[in-house]
Amino acid sequence: MSLPTAPTRVLSVTEASSRGVAGLLKDSERGTDTVVERHGRPVAAVVSIEHFNDLRELEQDLRSAALVLSRAATDSGHRTDLDDVIATFGFSREELQQELLDDAAAARE
């Protein structure tokens, strides 16, 4: 994946309307992004599907990186064994396994 580097044009809503949807799409297919402004404030963008997909992939990568950094910053290194957690709730692994087997047998009846 490459970083999006398409040239960007800024149009008012009136200019974009004059250009028409077909014209805006044609520009995006040729690699030009269009930002549409209302009263001088950006309100929408028309980009190619490739650029859109690149942005979505970058967003996912950023979310993953944030999660990794968050976990690294808060990880104490302490780990809890699953059997200890099960025992905290007053069960044993064997009891839970038997319950699953009993439930499955009852469902077959």
C-alpha cells in the first residue's frame, strides 16, 4: 500500500454543483481529489476508490498501532493462569468440561 498523494482541488458547493457528479467522478478517476466547501468550510471530499481504500487501510493500521502502544504502556507483565480464574469462580476445569458434555447430551435427547 502506498500513502495517498493525489492532487487536491477545493471547490465551493456552487462550483461542485456546476461541475456535476459525472465531472467530479471523472476527476477522481484521473487521480484528483476534490474537497467541497460550504461557506469556506470543508464538508465533503470526492476521492477515487483506490484512495478511499488506502485511507481505510491506513485507518486500520493506525487503530492497530494505537492498541499495541496502549497495551505496551499498560502491561504490568503479570499473567493469570486460566485454572486460577476458574477456581476463583468456584469451579474446576473438569467440572466445566463435564457440564458441557452433559449439556450436549441433553440437547441430543
